[in-house]
Amino acid sequence: MTGIKNRSTPRKLAIINRKFWPICGAAELEVANLCRSLSSAERSVDVLTVRWQKHWPVRLRYRECDVYRLAKLSTGPFGTFRYLKSLTSHLSKHRYDGIIVFGLGEEGFTVATHCQHRALVLRITQLHLNGLDNFSTRQKETLAAATEIFADTVSTADFIGQHLPTVKDKVRVVAPVHAVTETINQFPASKLQPQLPRDFESRKSAARVALSDAHPILQIDNNQPLVVTCAPMENDLGVCDLVRAWKTVQRKHTKSRLWILGEGKSSRVVWDEILELDLVYTAIMPGFFDNLSLVLEAADLYVHPSRTDSSCCVLETAKAMGVCAVETASFDELKSAATTESTRAFIECPDRGLLVPRETHTALSATLGYLLDHEQVATKFGKELQRRILNSNVTDSPIDRYLNALTIDSIPTETP
């Protein structure tokens, strides 16, 4: 027999993602931002992830959140079985009011099966859909069981709606947590307020000194242009396009440096590209930084060379901090963003940044070269985009969307 149980605002939440700590990319950073924001909203948050290395502790504390590392996910069916059994056991011991699952893996199906009367939010990004022609039976059941489905982009939402029309009404396009209001809340107002040129240069100089003191590989002088990217390296070779463009940029701007942050399945491919093009000393892969604000303060440009229509919280953070952002876009996006004809390799989009075509290093190298030649243009555009973000009236932030989805007035429950 089915009854109705009234639900108050959820207090205990779980976030499930196969990778979390150490943070090695934008996906894990979004989980971290979500943890901080939910904790700030007076929610108790646990992160459930995989214990990839045997020497890693089973449990740790990340800010105000508890992180539980479950059984290692090894290759083969038995590894997956052990991991899912560990997840099921944990969920049965901890009574969560709501659960957020990143991706379309077996975790979502497990939660949908064993936690039928708890709020379930699925976070789906374009990277989760790469190489996917259609949904499996289990993925369809997971999507159908979800309370709401949060897609990172319109194209992600369209894919879900086209391949499973029955869940179309539950799909919402939600920007990465920390994209606008969460970014503004994280950093002190002094860091986000538009700076005078003198203040901007002094902050950049101080950040570079601090980074140089942290590690010799991060040594960079004030007269060296610094370009930063943290584009995903999971099933996306867009960073390789940037590396090829960097080869062209280096012919003129020999002092410039490229920092490729993060890690992923394609990291080795990117490093091989750097080796092949003899860019070892001008393009480095230092991993990921806990203090991103310091790196972005030191940067002159931020590049997001993704081949897919995927969002990135690091890109949005850079924009909010006033760093000039260059982003790849599809032909349709470029066409709709172009208001006038331009002979330049990029299109100025007041709401997104400077847009260049995807999967080509020619336009990207020309754009970077132009911005390095015209430093004032890059600085001015970055500050203008920052001003728009700071002045935007955000009434429905990403964290509000999560809280609303996890706060269910009534859900069916089994009664005797």
C-alpha cells in the first residue's frame, strides 16, 4: 500500500562521484564547490567516492563534509560488484534525505533501486554522454527514477530529451555550482571588484611571486605572458588543439608560458603532444591547485578549448575574477553570437567571452597571438565581462536549484 509522507527541508545529503579527492580536474572541483555551498546552507553533506589507492584513508574530512572512500573499482565484473555492494551497504547504514549522483554509471541505478523514497538528483554533463549513442536499459531506469535531472548545457538536455522523451519534463539546464553567485561568495569582495590597472598589476605580481616560491616549475617573471587552462581531459582532446596552437604562438612570443591544470584519461595524450612539438619548457602540466584564485590572479588569459559543448566551473571562476577568457564554440554558436562582420579570428560575446571555432588550432593561435600583442584589449575585455557578472541579478543560483530539487513536499512511501 502506498501512502504519502510529508518531507521537510532535507538536512543530510550525499553526493556520489567516482573521483573527488585529490581534486585533479574541473569535475571534482564542481563537487567540492557543491559541498561548500550546501554546507553553507546548513546542510550535512557526505561525499561517497572510490578508494583508488590502497594506502588512501577510508575516511577523511573535507572542510565541513565527510568523505567516504568505498571499495576500489577495479577492472572486470567482480571489481564493479564489490564497489556497488560497498555503496549499497553504506546507503543502508546512513539515512540520507537526498542524494546527488554525478554521471550515468551504475551508482545511479544502485541508488534508484535501494533508495526509492529519497530525493535523487542526477548531474549529467556532456562528458558523460561522449561516445554514447543511446541509453542502456539501466540508464533509462535511473533517469526515470530521478526526481530531477540537471544537465550542464542545452545540448546535453536535448540529447536526454530526444533519446528518452518520458523524462524530458524533469530535465533542467543548471550551470556549474560556483559559476556566478557561488564564485562571488567564495572570494573576498576586494578580489572580485574591478581593479585599477596599478592594483591589477600588483596583485598579479604578488601571485606570481607566491607561486614561484611554492615550486621552481612555477617560476614566471612579470614580463612573461601566462596562459592557463583547466579544460577537461576526459574523453576530450580539445587541449591538444591548444597545444598545437601554442606551437604557433611560441614562434613570436617565446617568453610566454602555458599552464595546463588538472588530470584525466587524455593527460598522457596531451603530454605526448607537448613532447612531439618540443614544448616541454614552455607548456607545463603542474597538476591541480587547491588555491585556484592564486593561479588565476597570476594569469593573463584563460582558454577553454573543449571540443564538446561542456560547462566548466574553472572557466566561470576565471571570468568572475576578471581574466580574459577565450572559449571554443560550435558554428551555430558563433553565428548567433556574431552581431557584426569581423576580420578577426574570434567573436566578441559580451556574456561568454571571446569565441573561436572548435577543433582547429589556427583560429586559436591567431586569437592568442592577437591578445598577447594587444595586452590592453585583453585586460579591458576581461574586466568588462567581470563587471557584467558582478552586476547581473541572479535570482535562481545553481545551489538554489539543488536545494529546491531535494526539498520534496511529498513523496510516495510504502506503508503497511
